[in-house]
Amino acid sequence: MSAAKPTAPKPTPEAHTSSRPLIAWLWRGYLRQHLGLVMLSVLFMAIEGSMQGALALMMKPMFDQVFTQGDRAALFWVGLGVLAIFIIRALAGAAQKTTVAYISQNATADMRRDLLEHTMRQDGPFHQAHPPGFLIQRVQTDVQAINTAWPSLMTGIGRDVISLVVLMGVAISVDWRWTLVALIGAPILVAPSQLVQKFVRARAREARDLGARLATRLDEVFHGIIPVKLNRLEQYQSDRYRALSDDLVRAQVRSVAGAATIPGLVDVMAGLGFFGVLWFGGGEIISGEKTVGEFMSFFTAIGFAFEPLRRMGALAGLWQVAASGIERIKELMDVQPTITSPKMPKPAPDGVPGISMQDVQLSYGETRVLDGLTLTCEPGQTTALVGPSGAGKSTIFNLLTRLIDPQEGHITIGGVAVNEMNLHDLRNLFSVVSQDPALFDETLRENILLGRTDISDEQLQEVLKAAHVSDFLPKLEKGLDTPVGPRGSALSGGQRQRVAIARALLRDTPILLLDEATSALDAESEKVVQEALDRLSEGRTTIVIAHRLSTVRHADKIVVMERGTVVDQGPHAELMDRGGLYARLHDLQFRDSGPSADSVVRAAQVRRRKESEAAARGSAHRDESSLLKRIWRRLSGQ
């Protein structure tokens, strides 16, 4: 087994400059499935783009036949042709925008769902390395940025490219030399635009990182609002947020400035081109070598051509901004979980299984968490794990459910190794009730059912009664349809625990994991929750983590852990009688409230044992003295 932590791959310099892999990834994953609509939208774009070329062609008869020669017959069909061009362009434009919007919205929704599903499948170390704010930024903001860019990118690739090709064709058909003169400034675009694009990509990526840090900061502030208020950290947190915001503003402004430079370069090229055409072509018109209509047709085509060229220049900057987000998304999607189901999984054990852990070793970096741990939990019995903080108790739960894997050792459930089972089947063996149950900002009913639709009202009512949820349900205005608030904030700690127990009862799994399930409750709530837990544990293999030793005195077996290994185990009475770590922890917990019954009994037992040993020694001494006296009398002839 391996416990290597998955890490996101570091982007290489080539990843920042090469767009082909990103475009190929987008096409294969999200656009190819809409191939029919893509082709249809390209057709509409081609029609819309070609209309500008048709309009440029209409300039020649308009000036030569209508304005110069005064041909009234040509006036009608030229005007009708121009009207038809604008009508066709309007219809094609509306159709292509609608089609592109449909494609981009669906592709973005698919990407967002895929990214969420992918991140949820990642291992525990992945989520330790990537805070919620970071992942929210990737799933929401970065994907939304791509959604904003996609329509412009598709339109630019389709309509503007086609429009540019058609317009340049019209210009070349009028005079190829004029076309070369018009494009005289094109070479100055190449090198500067490449440098600008690299700059924009880097600044956009920097802005994405800062956005993720801002989202993380907000997530921590809002989830920790009570500690923020109690420790008067409002100004401190505000200052930290303001500093990050200032950095983000600078990065975004620099990114926008860089992106705006590319269309500016196109304008410079356009200015040089127009100057050259006027200087070169104007002389030919004055000399009579070219007509005014030819010049206007050429001038219109070139004038129209510079506009899509300018948009494509802006598109280059827009792509760099979008590409920075796509890179981050693809980096996450390329991270594969290290804990997966085997190719040929074994079936999960039937019935109520036992659990065995043999010589388990686990380290995080240089920190040893479990050191040769060997542990057995008998089927249908309750095993309690106790020991000081950092002993590795919670790690056992993560190993059993394969949230992490050990570096060495074997873990079996019902005789089947956990890494030989399908992950879905393995985790279906467990129900977990923890100290801080995770409730969602939904109704009480939804938090208990968790999407299940196979539960009848009778089953639900039985569970509510068994978990003591029905005790507080009448106090809620909307009953089961009452929203529980963010993280269950509308419920008390005891109520949240009872909801978690109701979930576990509905799951009806053979193994129950209890992690400090009553430690944060008052005495009254603890009594109610403990009754529900006792009912839940019946007929199940139960493992309990507890710091309050009073809650595990009746466990079938108590396992005492220290520094990642088992140092003692047995029933409560035996552990107390042996006077080891468990007894010391027990006495320490009850020291402030006076001697406990267990400590009094144990002290009496120790005192009686010492008295018995002293009496035995005295008796042995008396016997030895009597024997020596008899020997002396015999030797002396008495």
C-alpha cells in the first residue's frame, strides 16, 4: 500500500505559450460532442462573414454605374442588393449567436460538473493541499471566465476568419499590388504580439491565483465568523483581504492593459496601410488607370478587413486570459487519485465482520503517525480507542475507509483486505457519527435522507424515534421541512448529533464508527444521544474514539494507544487493575472532581494486595525463625 500524496503538476514554461494542447483538450472533452451544432454555427458565421465581402463588391457598381454614369436602372438593383445583404447578415448573425450560446453554455456546464466530480474523487491529502476557496475559484470563477470567452473565440474563429478571407479576396481581385501595400505594416505585429501574449497569460494566471486566495480568505472568515468576533479580528481580517484585493487589482489592470495593446498594434498597421494605399492608389486614379468605383470597392474591403483583424487581435488577448484559467482547470483534471478500486475487486464480506490491522505503518513526511499498529476488533462487539492526542486514533478510521493508505501492513475486514475491495462496496460497510457532523444548508428531511428515495414514511418515523429526533421535531415550525442553516447552525449540538445518528440508522451498515460523538454535549443531551448510540450499536461491529473515558467503560474491549501503537488493551476493570496508562488517564480526568469509584476500588485492591504480601512475608519469617530454633535445640542436645 502507498500513502503518497497527490500533487498538482507544476506548469512548465511551454504550457504558458502553447495553445494547441489546450484547444485539443477543449475540443475532445467538451466541443466534439456538439459537432453538428458547431458545423451549423460555422455555416451561419460563414454567411454573416461573407456578407461584408459582398457589400464591398457592391461599391464598384454603386460608384461607377450609379454615381458616375447616372444609371437609374442600376440604382434599384444595387439598392436591393445592399438591402438583401443586410437582411441576410442580420438573420445569420442572430442564428450563429444563439447556436454558439447553446454550445458554450452546455460545454461550460459539463466542464463544471466534471471538475466537481473529479475533485470529489480525490484523496484526503489532495483536499488538505487545496483549500475550499481554491477549489471554488476553479469550479466557479475560472469555468465562468471560459464561458465568457467561448462565444467570442468561436465567433472569431468562424465569422471573423471567413470575413477576413472573403474581404482580402475582394481586395486582391481589384488590385493585388494595392493589397500588398495595405499590408505593409503586418510584419510589425508578429514579434510584439507574441511578447504581449506571454505577458497577458502570466498576468492573468497571477490574477487567477490571487482570486483563489481571496476566495479562500472569504471562506475562512465566514466559516469562522464567531472566532473572528470573539477575538476582535475584524480589522485584521479586513486588512489582509484589502492587501490581497490590491494585488488582484494590479494584476487585472496589467492583464487588461496588455490585452488592449494587441488591437492597438493592429490600428498602427491599419494606419500605415491606408496611408500607403491612398498614396499609391490615389495616383493611379488621378492618372485614369483605375476608376473611382474600383478604388471604393478596394477601400471598403480593406476598411472592413481591418475591423475583423482588430477583433482577432483583441481575441488573442482574450484567449490568453481564458487560457490561464483553462490551464489551471486542466492541471486539476490531470491529477489522478492514488487510492482507487482494484481492477478485479473481491466482494465485500457478508454479515457483521470483524476487523484486523497487522503491523500497520503510516507516516506523513518525517512524522510517524502509526508505528507497527496491530489491532483486532471482534465482530458484533464494541472496541474503544483511547489515548492521548496524537496517538493515531482518528487515523485508524481514515485507514479503514481508505481515505488514506498505509505504507506498510495489512488491514482486513471480514478476512478481505480493504485494498482488494471496490471503494464503493468498502465504504458501504461503514456508518460514521463524528463530534462535528456535517450538515448541509438544506431541510432537515434532506439532511437525513441524503437523496435516498427508497425510504417509506413508516421507516423514516421509526428512525426519527430511535435517534430521538422526534423529541425536538415538534418544536420546529416546519418540522422535517425546516432548513437547518449553514452547517446545521439552526440546530443545537445535541440535535445535530441526533440527525447524524438518524442517517447512520438509515444506512444500516454492519460497522459503526463513533468519533467523540458526545464530547461536545451537555449532560442532558449526552444522555439522550448516548441512548441513541447504544441502540445504534446493537448487532454491529463498533469502534469508538473517546477522550472522556466515562463513555467507554462498558465497551467489550478498550484499546490504549500511545505514539501510534497499542500499549495495552482489555476490559475497563482489567486495565484499571493493571495500573498502566489507561488508569493514569482515568485518574487524571477524575482528579478535579475527587476520587472516582474506580480509583477508590483500585486503591483498596492495591492496599489489600500489599497487606496480603506483608502478612505472607511475616508468616514466612516466623516459620523460618521457628525452624532455626528447632535445629538449634537438636544440635545442643536439648
